Amino acid sequence: MFQLIGERAYHYFLLFQCFVVDGLDGIDPNPGRHKMLSTLIGGAGAWIPYPSHSILTYMGPQTWMIMLDCRAERTLNRVCSEATYRRMFDRLWELPASVKHIVVQLGIPIAYPRMNFLETALESSFNPFVALGKKNKMGMGTLVNKFNMDAELLDDLMDHWTAKNHKKERNWFVEQLQSFALLKKVRITFLSGDVHCAAVGVFKTLSSSIPVNPVVDHRYMLNVVTSAIVNTPPPAGVQTMVASLSDKTHKTMHYAQTDEAMIPIFQQDTDGKPPKSKNIMGRRNYTIVEYDSQTQELFFDIRVEKTKGIGTTVGYWIRAPAPGWNV
């Protein structure tokens, strides 16, 4: 049943969002063989009879975007297959030397506050709320799904790159992008959504004293987190929890000389008052991206709704610097 639903959903995703029909356009993974030249065919789907379909697209002489398909091959312990990563990097290495920026679009943020403690708690058989939900007692039945009786929120948490089942793959992916950025001399920036909040995470070179200048730091990678303007923010309690976790120092990638943090981009709320959090903005938002030909920077303008339903926004911006290191 679920495989059939997934197969139909992916079919119409390809048809209406990618304008692709595999039966007509083919699934040859070799560069230049697909009728849609921007399409990057990856490994076989885990539960659906389709390979993954990523997109590598031109955004100007200095900027390209790779939209990585993180759904077709996803399992409990994997986001993308080795074949997909290999084909993606093969295509990226072929980009001309004039390229300064590569935007990696991921549906779910890769640099974002962790909620591993909640993941562990929801997996525990000793959690009283989950236990009550499984028995549909005290109105707690909605806390678990009806498929396998796991906590409903657990599925969302395990979907994240920072979930314990995906952390190793995440760290490896970031390291591979760091090596690629260094040798290719391009700036990598992540663009994500899904969490219905606005935020900016960052990877950077670990330093015990003076921070490395982002211009010459090949590990400096922003993760701009934005959501479709129609997506309302999560409940206040969830926002508070995420905000409280956003200041936590993560040592996950210190072994690779990499630090990660959230950037306090929201110095004031949309009404000019002090914000509830300088790292997370729980309002509807969208982002405008422009290339600055003078500085060769990418300019990200996060437009946050000032008052719900009115249509006016307030901008919060950040720049991804051009690569300034020597190869």
C-alpha cells in the first residue's frame, strides 16, 4: 500500500515539478544523455521503482545550484546512495573555472539545532506519554501513528540530517564538500526549508583563538534556512525549545577541524523590539538571492512577514563571500 502511494506520488512529482517522464526521457545517468540536460540521475529508489532525480542548474556565469534528491533513496539509515554522491561530484568537477558559488539545496537543514535528546526520549519504551498513546489512554492516542505505533514526532526528527542515524553520512558529506571547495576554489552555501522557521547556520574552520576570516576559509559554508511564505511557523512551545538549543556548542565535527553554530542574524523583531531569539525567527518567510557582481558575493535577503496576512515583510540579510583562498 505505502509503496504504491510512494510510486504514484513520485511519478507526479516528476511530471508536474520536474517535467520529466522516465518512460519517454530515459534514465541514462551519463552526462548529456538525458533529454533534460540539468537532470542528474542517481541510484535506485529504496521503496519506489524510480532512481533519484537531482537537478544541477545554471544561475549565471559565477553561480550554479545543485538540488539534491534526498527522498527517492532515503531509508532509516541513509539519505542518498554512494552512486548519487559520486555522480553529483563528477558533474560538479566538470563546471567551468569561472564558477565562484555553488548553492546546495537540501529540503531539510544540515546545520540546525539538534533535538537528539527528544529523539532518544520518544524512542524509549519507558516514555509515559508514548506508552499512553499506544494504549489510546487519556486522549494521548494522537501522539503515536497508526502504522507502527511510534511517536508521531519521531518520524520528523529521524528525517533530519542531524538525527543519530544520519549523522555519520552528514559529516562525511560536509567533509567531501569542504575538500571539493578547497581544490575547486568555490564557495559552498546550503539552502534549506522544511522547519517553517527562518535561520542561518554555519560551518567554519575550528579556531581556539582568532577566528579565520570567512573570505579565506574554505570550510565557511552558510546554511540559509527559509520556508515557503504559505507555511505557518511551528507552535510556540516548539519554537521556544529550538531557540533554547540554538546557542549550544556542537563538537560533532571538531575531529575535522570544523566548528558549527547558528548565526544571530535577528538582532531585533519585525516590530523593532528585542526578539525572542536572535538565532531562530518563527514567522512566515521567504528569501531573495542576488549575486553582487562588484564583490562576487551571494546576497541572501530573508524576508520575514511583519504581521500575519498583511503582506509586508522585514528583511534580514547575510552574504556568502567569494572564495579568497589560494589553491
